[in-house]
Amino acid sequence: MTTLHSRLNGIVRALRSAALFIAITTLVFALLEGCSSSFLALYDRNVVEKTSAQYDSLLGWVNRPSLHRPDFWGPGVGLRNNAQGFRAAGEITPHLPEGRIRLLCSGDSFAFGEGVDDEDTWCHLLAGYDDRFETVNLGLPGYGLDQAYLRYMRDGTDLEHTIHLFSFIGGDIARMEFTDHHGYAKPILRLVEDSVVVEN
């Protein structure tokens, strides 16, 4: 009986040691994977923004116009900007064609569609809901609410449109306090009496 009890205790100790070893190993691999993924995500984001964007004196950065890279995000996942700097295959006419409903999509990387093909951005997918819909993507990776607003006021208001969709996340509000992003200076909005003043 004592021998059986000793053997059972030995097995329990061995199982506990094995479980502890597996737990520690899993934790170490999870930490390594997490750190690696974070590093690669930050690195990729930085490289992507630098190569798909260019400096803009008002907004900090905008899309490079006339950019077409079929495998920009990966094999078969492309990025196309038209000559106006919108994420689109063709040019957008200032006047709304008769019978069409134009939706302008403002925002950050979620509106822009970072990491997905042109046809998989939510702004583009909206056009599939109704044959009358025409969508224009004004989104830019890394934009704060301030930049999205300024881009709409500068580049969107000249386009006849029916609806303006302004999307944002909590981080876009925090970015309003940043003076730069990935090496690009960005505007800061200040309220002076009853006017919004653009600084930086």
C-alpha cells in the first residue's frame, strides 16, 4: 500500500512538473510571439505609410496620387490611388452624375482600409448595396479627427455629395494632441474665440 501511495505521489509530482513546464513554455512563446507581432506590425505600418503617403503642408500627409501596387499588402491584395489622391481606380468628377447618390467616407486607417484590397474596404463595399451609390474614400492611416475634418473641408466639399460618413475611433481623438506621427508633422486645431485655428 505504501509503495502504491508513493508511486501515485510520484506520478502526481511528475504531472505537476509537466503542467508547470508546459504553462511556462506556452507563456514564453506567447510573449515572444506577441512582441514579434507588435514589432512587425509597427515596422510594417511605418514602412507602408512612408511608401503610400507623401507630405502635405496642411494635413501632414496624404495618399500618393496615381499609385498602383497590386501586391502592396501581400499577394493579390492591392492598393490604388487615383490622380486626386483618393483610394479609387478612377477619377471623381466634381459634379454628381444624374441619378447617383454619392457617399464620402472620412476617417483613419479603418476608413482607408489598411491591409485589405481596394474592393474590400467598407467604403467600397457600400457601393454594392445600391446601384445608385458612388463612394469616395477620404480616409488616411494615422489620421486624427482634426485631419479627417480638414481633409473633408479641403478635398471633400468641392465634390457634390449626398451623404458624408465620418467614422472614428477613440484613438483619433487622442491623436488631436499629437504634433507628429511617424515622422510627419501634423496640424493642431485650436479654438480661438469663435474660430478654429490651424497650427503647427
